[in-house]
Amino acid sequence: MATGVTEGALDPVMAVAMVGALGVGAQWIAWRLRMPAIVLMLAAGLLAGPVFGVFDPSRDIGTLMGPMISIAVAIILFEGGLTLDFYSLRGAEQGVKRLVFLGAPVGWIGSALALHYVGGLSWESSAVFGGIMIVTGPTVIAPLLRQARLNRRPAQLLQWEAIVNDPIGALAAVLAFEVIVVSASAGSFGLAAWQILRGIVVAGVLGWAGGWILSEAFRRGKVPEYMKVPVLFSILLGIFALTDYILHESGLLAVTVMGVVIANANLPSYTELRRFKEHATILLVSGVFVLLAANMDMETLRLINWNAVAMVAVVILLVRPMTVLFSLAFTNIPFRERLLVGLTGPRGVVLVAVAGLFGERLVAEGVEDAAFLTPFAFALVAATVVLHGFTLAPLARWLGLAGKGQPGVLLSGGSQFATSFAKTLQELEVPILITDTNRARLRSAREAGLPVFFGDVLSEAAEHSAEIMKYGVVLAISDNDAYNTLVATDLAPEFGRENVYQLGRAKQDSKRHELPASLGGRIVAQGRGYTELAGKMVQGWEVRATNLTEDYTFEDWQSQNDGGIPLATHSQTAGLRILSETSKVESEGEFKLIWLGPAREERAAASASA
């Protein structure tokens, strides 16, 4: 019986499953290897598609691939808009405005010139692709910023520029494409300009209206909690489809505006909405990259010639830095921050998706060299992601715009124990910060010259003033078990659950007081609670570091320090490792054991009396 499936083709369900497996698998491997995920996603798509021919999206998925990519890009941009809280823009407003209003047109012109004179493309293809190249990839910028731990202002400049310029780049390509179509026909240029302006205005109005209506409905309880995400998705897709019908690609602008409106509506459920969208975006980004890479063929890849290589080099090393330096000239932004932003411009999924779309349309209009747009886009994305993925963190540290060396430790809760622990970590050159809502509890830390933040670690002030995301580990060690659990639960999605710890809770072994696994962090200090540790500190205990070697192992230390509480290990190669209840201390190699025990004088006296 005929199945209707082309010989050698995958079943559509199997094809979609392969996209998910390749995309998410590539992201997981990248996390394990500490590599830029987009590189492995592109490699996975290319290997499955043009190299081995196992998966061909056009053959296996068919006509649905185009709409799937368009909807995925729209959702990705909406999630990007959800991150644009105007409060977070403080200190970077002037720079963002200049990068958008000056940088976008200057970058468009510079990229078009590079494409024409260096890449050898026609003016038609150069104008369209130059507009697309305005975008700097929010889906790529976000993981790079987490990895590099940049200071707040340069991070905000890069993030806001990437998200705001994404729809602007797509619209610039629309504008250039419409001009080309009109110039090749007998139509009125004024009519085309009016259609474009109308589409932009309608997209902005519909995006704002959709965001406002959703915000008001959520705030007034018109939508039950379990239906908020489905309602959000439905309205998002409806607005995208409607505005895209009025002017193709204007839907990207509408969903971005909608995301920004919701982000600034101060909704109680905003955090949950944003986190769900982030999870969806991870799936969509990986899927889109795999689809686009697998849909390439060897003939298209062969179009990446020396002209493409030269064009990529000029865009990265000349056009991007000159655009940023020109846009941010005569501002209060220090030159080193301008230089970092100018040397950082990774491109991502929107560039590849829109380039592929307009490349096909230009070829249909008779612009033959537009077939180069897709391979040029892949070359630019691969080059920028690999380059910035491996150079952004060291460059930022060299310029003094990121946390140096190993990730720091954020201690939530001031106390004698926190001060002693932080002093030992600081002696090992581990960045630390102690936070507390009670100024008196920070007194010992201030007297010891340790960095402190007076305020709630969960507040927006902590995120912006203390720049808590520069730290890699959270220790919730206050005297309030419930607050420690809240801090660990709230910060776990941002820091990773494996990097969030808290003190043992009172009655934590009781079934009546047991919490679900989704709440709280990993238990530190071998399950000791605040009261027990505070009592130890009153008795004169202290946190210190002891060298362990092949000759003096962890077992030797245990035999001589009965009652000592191991807290962490530290080595030059592995860095800092906090010890949870289930952690095991290796006996091999050389490292420092950070532990809590009696002061040296008390130990000496105890040994003498024994």
C-alpha cells in the first residue's frame, strides 16, 4: 500500500522528533563542553542534512517548514521583548537610543557597501542583506552575556541593541525589497512607501494594544492562572498573523512591542510567564537552527567563497566597530565600554531566517546573485558566534568590564559565619558579596573590609546596583529558613539549581515539615542550621583553608579534625566547589579544603590537655 512518502524520506513525525533531539542534544553537549551552543547546533544540522543526507526539511516536513520558522522567530522576538524592562535600562538609555537611531542606518549603509564592494553582490542584494545585517542576535547574545558575566551597562547595551534592532533589521530588508520590486515594475514608489509606513504604524499599534489588553486582563483576574500561557500564545500568534498579512515581516515588530508592553506592566505573574517563554525559546532556537542548517545543500555551501570570507572579515573588524564608535561618540560611556560593544556583534537565528526568505524572493524577481544570501548569512553567523563565543569573556576581563577569574559567591545573610567564610574565600581570590536586609548584621563584614549590599537580594535594586548575575554561586545562609528557601528557589532558574545552596532547615528531617524537591537549594555545611553554626562561632570557631596533598589526604585531615565541618574545596584547575550533603571529597590531587572548626589556639590547648 502506498504511503505517500518519498523514497528515503523521513516520516514527518520522525523528522520533527529528530529536530528536537539534534537541537536540544547539541545545547546539552555545548553546556557540558562549555562551548557556544549555536556552533554545535549548526554542526548538527549540517551533518544531518547536506553532509550525510539523513534529514532534508524541505522533503521531510514540506511546505510547513516556512510557517514553522516564521512562528518560531516571532515567539523568540516576543520573549526578547519580555526582557526589555525600562527600569533595567537605567544608565544605558543614551547609548541604546544612539545604537538604534544612529547605529541602525549607519550599519545598514556600511554593511551594504561591504557586500557590494567586497562580497561582489549587486546593489539590490546588498541593500536587502545590509538591512538584515543590522541585527545582532538576541538568542546568541543572552548566553554569551551569562558566560562572560559582563558589567551591567555594556551588558544592557548589547542586550537592548540586539532585541530592538532585530525587528528593525527585518523591516529594513522589507523596505529595500519593496523599493526593488517597485523600481522593477510600473508601480508608484509613493504607493509602496505608504504601504510600508502603514504596516509599521499598524504593527506598533496592534502590538501595544495586544500587550495592554493582556496586561489588564491578567492584572484584574479576568484570566485564570492555568490559562494565562495559552491565552498569551493565542493572542501573540493572532497579532503576528494579522500584522504580517498587512505588511510581510511587520509582525516581528508587533510581537516585540507586545513583549515590551507586558514586561513593563509590573504583573504579579510576569516572572512565571517569562520563565515559561525562556524554556520555549530554548526549544525554538535549537529547532530553527537545525532546520535551517539541514535545509542547506552542498551546492549552496560551495557558494561560500573567498569573497564571502573577505566580506565577513570586513563586517566584523571594520563595519561593526566603526558603527558603534560613531553612534556612541560624545556620550558619557567610557571608551573601553564602546570598544567592547564595537568588537561584539554575533548574529543569530533571525539573520539566517530572514536572509533565506528574501534570498528566495529576490531570485524570483530576477536578482540572480541573491542566491548567495543564505550561504553568506551562515558564514557570518558561524564566524561571529565562534569568534565572540571564545573571545568575549577574556576581552571583557582584559578591559576590566567583567568578573575576573573564577565565578564569585553571593552570600545571602550577614553573620559571623558569613564573614569568616567570605574572608577565607577572598584570600583565595574568589569574588564575594554579602547581602542582608539588616544593616547591623553586615557590621562585621564591613569592619573586615568585605563587599556588602544592604538590601533584599531578590529586589531589582540588587540585580542592578549589586549586579548579582556576575556571581556564579548563591549561598542562602540567613537566620530565616523560609527566606533561605525563597532565595534558593527564586534564584535557581538564573544561576542553575546546581549552583544554589542553603543551610539546613529546622525539622527538615520531619515528614510533616518536608518540602517538595522543587523548593529550596542544595544543603551546605553537612546539614547544619543557622543556630548551630552561630553557636560554633560564639565558641571561637572559624573558617579556614587547609592544603591537602598526596601525602596529607582528606582521610588524614578527618582523623585529626574530628568535628570539623567541610564547606568547599578549591584548586587552581577546578576552581571553587561547594560541598553539599551528598558531595564526596576526593582524596587524590592537591587542593585546599575550606572548613569550619575551632580556632588554632583552642585546638592546641585541647591537644595539650589530652
